Amino acid sequence: MAPIGNLRHRPGRRLTQLYAGLVLYGVSMAMMIRSGLGLDPWDVFHQGLSRQTGLSFGTVTIAVGALVLLLWIPLRQRPGLGTVSNVVVIGLVVDATVALLPAGWPLPARIALLLGGIVANGAATGLYLGARLGPGPRDGLMTGYVARRPGRSVRLVRTVIEVTVLALGWLLGGTVGVGTVAYALGIGPLAQFFIPRFALADPPAAAPTAPRTGAPAPVPTPPRGAASGTEHAELR
């Protein structure tokens, strides 16, 4: 996992971006729920649990997020402010937005809600991940597992996790439909578009001071495995 950002650097911008992203994420989930055309895999699971338990969608989202966060302990993952905020804020916002959005929209409006929700979800992902104050609990579960088992593909692990929760959610009564497929096809390109545009970096480390004798400062040796300036780390 990438190191968690330094909150001492541009804290106002980081916190504003983090919470704007989490609020928008909750709104985007509510839009997809009200479209009635299908949800992303984790939300199919959340909706199925909500229908079986009678708890609100947001309450289930918070509970599942907290339980997933407990799985970070054996993976030795370190949550950030963004991780804990993700668990709480999104669930509260999705319940509030669902309460404000009426049900029973005509089909063209439902399609617009679905498409708008998917785009908003991609933008929200770029905002809260770009703040670099910690990933969501579900993403951290995936990356933490791969970090402990370097031979595993991130793409494969994510696919296995999401197919599993999708199947469980469908069995519990969650909504699977065209929106599920549209989300699966669209969220990757949208996240790839938005994340670089919102990404915040920590300030560069100060260069070492040259000795008083006038000798040139030693050139720091890059850490083993570091990429060159023309290379970028890429999840498989």
C-alpha cells in the first residue's frame, strides 16, 4: 500500500477533499439505489443484508465496513483518518440521501440516476483516494492481502472478492441488473481518469546540507526496487 499522506502538509485541502469525496460517494450510492437498475457488487451485498435484517442500508454499510476493518489486523494494515471516516461518513450520507430522493421515477430518470451515480462514484473515488489519508476498508483488505502474498494478482484478488460478495448479495435479495454491468465496465476508466486529477503529494524531502568543509553533499541512494523517473507503479 502507498504510504499515508502527511496531514501536516496542506491539511485544509486534504480534509476538504477527503470529506467531499466521501459525501459524494454516499450520494452516488443513493442515486444508484433509487435507479433500481442494479448496484455495484459490495452494495448488492449491503442491500441484501439490509433486506434480510431490516436495518437501513447505511447502517449495514457501516457495520460491514467495521467488520472488514477488523480483518486488517492479521494483515498488519494501518488505517488512516480516511479509512475510519470512510466507514462512518458514507453510511450516514447514503441513508440521508435515500430519504431525500423519492422512489418510483420514470425509466428515463432512472437511467439518468444510474449513469450520474456511476460518474459521481468515479469522481468521489478520485477525491478521497487523492487526499491520501487512507484507503477504504474494502480496498485495504484487497491490497493488504496482496502485500502479504506478493505472488497474487491484485486484479485476481479483487475479482474473487467482488464476485463472492455479489453472489452472496444476490442470494440475500440484493438488486443485480444492467447497472451492475455498467458499473463494472465504467468504474475502472472513471477512476483512472479522476484519481490523477485529484492526487495530492507530500512535499519533497529536504535535500541534505553540504558539510561545512565545502565538500559536495552525498547523493542519496534510491531505495531498492524504486522506479525511475519514467516508470510508474501499476497494479496488476
